[in-house]
Amino acid sequence: MIVSTFISAIATILHTVINIYIWVIITAAIVSWVRPDPYNQIVQLLYRVTEPAYAFVRRFIPTVFGGIDIAPIIILLALQFLDLFLVRLLLEFASSI
């Protein structure tokens, strides 16, 4: 019972963290369309939080097509997959214990 509750809590926290990061990526993508002030602290925070993930994807996949960077889309799809697969797997495992 305790292990099951613990795994369920981990799955819920993972789901929350993934959803927050999804919204951060969406926000960063929208902000990048309007040419924000690079010295703004919020813009700098968004850049520092999202750029490592973008760089990881760009290392393996060419992401710029016609001047549009699709790295955020690739990351969003990967995060959705992790959310649907890994979180559901953890919850099913927790319910089977």
C-alpha cells in the first residue's frame, strides 16, 4: 500500500512537471515571435530553461526549415509521449501492486 501510493505520487509529480515544462516551451515560442528585449529577466529565464532542450534536439535533427525552427514542436511531441506513456505506466504499476 505504501509503495503503491509512493509510485502514484511520483507519477503525479512527473505529470505536473512535464505539463509545466510544456507551458514554458509554448510561452518561449510565442515570446520568440515578437522579438522581445533580450535583457528582460523573464526572456532570459525562458531562454535558459528551454535552450538546453532545443540544443539537444538540434544536435541530432536539423530543425530549421524555411526559417522556422521546429525544435519546440519536436520537444512538445516528446514530452506528450513521455506524459502519456511513462506516467500511465507508473500509475498502472502502482495500481497492480
